[in-house]
Amino acid sequence: MKSNFPKLPFFFSIILFLFSCSVFFFFYRAINDNNQESQLKEERWQIEANRREDIKALDRSVKTIEGERVQFETHFARSSDIVPFLDTIEGLAPKVGVEAEITPPLDILEDRTGLIVGVKASGTFSGIYKFLTLLENSPYELEFLGVDIKRETRTDAEKSVAISKWNAVFKIKLLSFVE
């Protein structure tokens, strides 16, 4: 018995099916490769976008604290800004009724991390104490190397009254000194 099943169209259909499957898998693989590549590029783009946003945020915060930075830098005395520092020290004295003067010499330490200043003050004991408190609370970072407070008594010949005056010598190291 002879089979009526046509073999030639069957083989063509199998070949066409295999060809279609191979074309399908080829395009499927190409699409997957493109998807992976696009995901990698999107991740890189997202990282770059985040980095740019961080830079913008940092720039905004720097602009926000610009005034505070300027105020912060005023707490440090540069070698060219010693005169304003000394004027600040001498300017504190009249606020509490004390006479103050800077005594020479001014010494810059060998490691250039500090400036040593001598201050001679005279007035009442409470004035000297308030002046010392103002120095401690000044915007500069100071270390007191020595404090010598003495009482000087003299007699007023006309009134026969003893007048006491206090003298103080402060040896101060300016720690916030930048060469």
C-alpha cells in the first residue's frame, strides 16, 4: 500500500519551521542583548544624573554657608591680620574700664602654629577680672601661658586715703594663628 502522504511539502514545512525557529531565537537573543545593554546604559546614566544632582546640592550648600565661612575665617588670624587681632584685644579693655596695652615683643612660635602676645592691663580688680573673661570669650582661640596680677597701693597726700590699683600682665598664645 502506497501512502498518499506528500513528503516533499512536509519536508519544506519542517525546513520552514526550523528556519522560523532559528530566526525567532536569533531575534530573541538580539533583543535580550539590546535590553541588557540598554539597562547598563540606563544605570550609567542614572549614576551620572545622581552625581550631577549631588554636585548641584553641594554647590547650593556651599553658597548657603558662604556667610558662615567668612565669619568662621575671622576667628583665625593670619600673619597679615595681626593688627586687627591686637586692636581687638585693646578694644576689649575700655568696655570694662581697664587700660590695656600690648607689650613687645610679639613672638611667632618656631613651628608657626601660634603667636605669643603680652598684654599689660591696669584698673580695678573687677575690671581686670572682666577683661580676663572677655579675653577668654573672644572669637580667637587663646591659651593663657601666664597671668600675673599685682596690687599697687599708693596714698593720696591730700585726702590721706590709700588708693589701690591693680596691674596685670597676661602672656597669651594665639592658637588660631595661620602663617
